[in-house]
Amino acid sequence: MKIIEVKILRGPNYWSVRRPKLIQMKIDLEEMEDFPTNKLDGFKEKLEQLLPTLYEHRCSEGVPGGFLSRVAEGTWMGHVIEHVALELQTLAGMDMGFGRTRTTGKHGEYFVIFDYMEEEAGVFAAKSAFRLVQSLIDGSPYSLDEEVQKMREIREDTRLGPSTGSIVEEAVRRGIPYIRLNKQSLVQLGYGIHQKRIRATIASTTSTIAVDIAGDKEETKNLLSAAEVPVPKGIILYGDEMVQRAIDEVGYPFVIKPIDGNHGKGATTNITTYEQAERALEAARKYGRTVICEKYITGFDFRVLVVNFKFICAALRTPASVRGDGIHSIQWLIEETNKDPRRGYGHEKVLTQIKIDGFTEKILDEKGYNLNTIPAKDELVLVKPTANLSTGGTSTDVTDEVHPINIFLAQRIAKIIGLDICGIDIMASDLKTPLTENGGAVLEVNAAPGFRMHVEPSEGIARNAAEPVVEMLYPKGVDGRIPIVAITGTNGKTTTSRLTAHICKVAGYKVGFTTSDGVYIQNQMMMKGDCTGPKSAEFVLKDPTVDFAVLECARGGILKNGLAFTNCNIAIVTNVTADHIGLGGIETLEQMAKVKQVLPETVFPGGFAILNADDDLVYAMKNDLNCNVALFSMDENNKRIKQHCSKGGIAAVYENEYVTIMKGNWKIRVEKVSEIPITFGGKATHNIMNTLPSILACYLFRNIKVEDIRQALHTFIPSVSQTPGRLNLFQF
């Protein structure tokens, strides 16, 4: 067997409109085409032994064990690879369940399709599944644990973090689209002129001055102290000789940490000796040249979240720890704690596994312990210096316990620093009483605070910390979208796209559009070449000056990567002909029609699919759509048009030398074709046909008037500037 190619589909595609994230792997079974699973001795048993969880796969049987029944009866290796790829992802913490295996039409060649959570992990799953199946056939070794762990690592390296991910998920729930702008956590919410950006939990609305202040712990403390907010006493340490000054002025116990550190890096708490202070200073300077020393406040570690200067939630954070049983070592207790099913690798579960590292050994050493120490029964042993969840800490929601005065204090702190998304670290005995009464203090103010402790607390009520962020960026009723007209078909796409964009421009929109000759932003060519794929469409949707998108979507882009958008307002299908048959696995007109049908299937329920009533395959698409349908035809007496309009439908037709919009039994004559330059006095009938869906698409937007459409038709001149590469007349 061999892998021919692996493609990543990122949007609505040939295989599924509702499952946009798919891996498409083309394989050649070669000689294995003659050996289904029931002809290979012991194959089912070896597969089941290696992956017993495949029993849960129902397959077409619809019951647990259904897939294994298919293996026993005899199925081909492409089908097996599909299920193995899904199961490998599930074992790596990415529960996936959709798959298809279909022949390409060539002997032994198959498309293996399955969904993924993270692109690179999906590609790895495809190749790993192939290796696993090949190893079972050959009897060669395959390390399942190593492959699954590698997939986990890929997932953690490439996925959005839990905080950014929660905001994106909330935006998607609200119908707000998003585009990931880099491999880290920079994400665009919304399209075009309505876009907002987030990076982790910093938004495009967040003040850079506030972020700078929050990043400087000394500056933060000075501002809060001046505003009578309780903060711990502290000083800046510039050199080794300052350790004694810290002891003299701050007094034991104290904390040493980088002045601009984060996530607890380089921080040492509860320092009680000169030697500890020296080691802490050295550790802190690994993460920042300037170091701050503060009085160590005893109590519990709380995080309070304020969004848009309103209190949202609070959590009690506990550092990673183990509780002794008087029998086992700390090493054993950590390993046993990590067996908790709630703990996983990275951010895959509610809790993170505790990793033994230098910080663990250091904190144990300071206590006179090591990993082989056997703590007393019920003794709580901390194994990390800070309460970060990413190092194995736990969180308990205490939102309902926070005293109103502390709520007021938190909101005031956010205003003092100027952070619209603000995490406040408080050390206190509790938050049930005012800090001024229980001796608590504000330790830090954080820009880009983590949401995981609130969204997935170890104990208590989960709080949707992302919702107030999305509501701040997009108040209810606002979805951040711009109108999208998507155009496909075999012929006429480019002229229809250009004319539609021109009409919208005349109507006052700032239009971005894609065509087979380039990408245009407000009539300025930004990219040259065949730009009918998803990357070009995404280029338009990312442009902050665009408030209307007209996107030509060709067969190639849909098959290669899928669409760049999940929904559009209007989709136009011009026709389906035999051009391009035999490319990309498309061998018949019916298959080509299925490719083109992807566009109208993405139309919002309240939008319109504009279909060619003169083309049988295009007209038939209406039966599978969940949106309004409008038709166009070169014949006003077309039975389909008459039937459609008799039911109150809307259409565009060519009648009595006019391009006309039909609304039920009413006619709106837009313009005589002899007055439309691109029809060359009515002689270029193909451009009359291209005009019909354009005027209909624009008419369906209420704020584009017939007068605007008529003026645009007059000013759309066949020329090298407006219709390059299409029918033009040159006179010499």
C-alpha cells in the first residue's frame, strides 16, 4: 500500500458542509485490493488486541462492535485506516467520530476521509493509522503509546490555549466567524470592517498602557498603594548586595520574583533564610533582570476576574500537592495522583498532570524532603511553588462567596490599571470578608488572565468567563459579519463576480472581490493570478476596509481545501457543464454538480440561493437546500420560472429585450439589454445570462436600489480595466 496524498480541508467541502474540518487522504491499496480483512489470518484479532476501544465504533451497523463485525465479514484496508485514524485521535484526547471511505474510480485507489480537531494532529493521525495497519499486515512492530503521545504533543503545540479557545467557542455559539491569524493565539473575530482581534485574553479594545502597567509589578503596586488598595510591602532588588536590605526592610518571610514575570516563572515564596534568598534571586534573574521582593502574605491564593470593568467570577487556587499516607514516597504519591482520570496531558482535561521538575525538587529540598521521602499520614506536601493550573494546581470556584466590598475593590482596581480584561491575584484568609478586615492583600494585576480555572474548575460551578468578553466586543444582536455573495459554476463566474462587485460599489459599499485574474479591494488589484480559492477569499475577509465581499469560488479550491467561510448570504450557481471533468477525482457531471452545490448549501436560512432554471443539474439543487431560492432564466416562459413565481417566488429573466426581475406576478424591468454595454447591443447573449443573477443578487439586498443597479449596468464597460481577459472590442 502507499499514500498518494494528504489534503487538509478547512471549510465546507465536497464531503460535508456541516463538518468543515476534514482530512482527505488518497491511498493506493496496490496488491491489498485483492485482500479484504477476512482473507488475512488473524488480522481482526491483532487489530482488536492493539486497539480494544475500536469496539465502540458502530460503523454502518449502528451498534457497538459494528465496525469489528465489518472487519470479520471482510472490508478493505482504506475503511480500516479511517477508523484507526479516528480512534488514535480519540486516544490522544481529541474525540472524533465522522469518517468516509470512497473509491476514486481507479482500481485500488480510495479517498479516506475523517474529521480532525487540530490540523497537524489530523495529518499525523492519517499517516500513523496507515503505519499501524501496514504493521499488522507485515507483522512489524508499532509503538501505540509513543504514537499517541506524539499526537498529544502536536495537539498542545498547535491548538489554541484554553482561554483563547473558550472565547472562540463562545463567538462561534453566537454566530460570529473567526480566522486564526498565526500559529499562536492571535485570532480575528468577525469579518472585514467589523473585525476585532484577540491574543490569548487580550482584546483589540485593551489599552496597551494598561498592559504595560500590569507587566511592571512595581508600577502596579505604586498605583494601587496610592489609591489605598492593600498591597504587600516590597522593594526592588538591583544587585546581590540587596538581599540583606530585603531582609532588613521587608523582613522574613518574603517573596522574590521577576518584576515583569508571568505564570509564576522565577517566583519563590515563603523565604525565611539568607541562603534561600540568594537562590531565589538567581532563579528570578533567569526570567528578568529586575527583581522585586515583597512581604510574604499568609493565606489562600485567590484569582478574581473582571471583564469590561465588571466583576465576573473568582476562584481559589491551590498549588499542585499530594497528601501523605504514611506508607508511600512522594514520587509514588505523585504518580498515583496523576492517575486521576480528570488529569491529562497539557490542557486536554480539567486538570493537568503533575510533572516532576527542578521546581519540584527545589521546594522539597527547602522542606528537607526529596522524592523518596515518605510523608506522614494526611500531611499535605506542596510540590510546586505557585498555584498555576498548567503545573498541576487545582481551582475551586468561590464566586458566590465574594463580599460586595471586595467586588467593588476588584472593579476599582481594574479601572485604576485600565484593563478591560483583568485578573487580580489576592492573598487572604478568604474573600467572604473585606480585605481591609482580614489582612489580605493584592499581589498582582494580570493582563491576559487565564480562564481555565473559571471555565473548568476542579470543584464548584463552572463560569462562562468568555461570554462577557464576546459581549464586550460584540453587543447582543451584532455578529461581526459583512454581506457575502459567493459565485460558482462552470462558465460565467468571473464576469458575474465583477458585475456584482461593481453594482455594490456604485451602491456605496467598499467591496472586496476575488476573480480568476486576481483579488481586488475597492477596485485596486492586491493579488494577481487565479484567485478563486479559499486563501484569496480569506484575504478579502481579513481586510479591515471591506464591508461587502463578492467571492468567486471555483471547483479547484472547493476540492483542495474547502471554502473559506462557513456561511454566506447569497450563493449564485451559473451552470454545470463538462469542462474540468476528469480532474480532482470528478468523473461525471453529477459529481461536478455536487461540488458546485457546496456553495448554496452554506447559505443562511434567511438568505438566497440563486439558481439557473435553464440547467437541469443546477435547478435540481433546490431540493437539498435549507434557504430561500431565487431563479434566473433566459426564457420568461420557462415552466420552472412560471411555477416558481406563481407561488410568490422571485426570479430574473430576459424578456422583450429587457433584463427583468419577477416578483410573483409583478415585473420590474431593470434595463433594456441594448443599453447594457457588456451585452454588445444584445449580441453577447452569454453576458445577458451573466447579468441576470448579478442584478437579482444585488436586488435582494434591500438597501441596493434598482436605480443603483441600472446606473451600474451603464457604467460597467467591457474593457481591459473592468473585464480583462473577457469579451472586449478594440477599434483601431
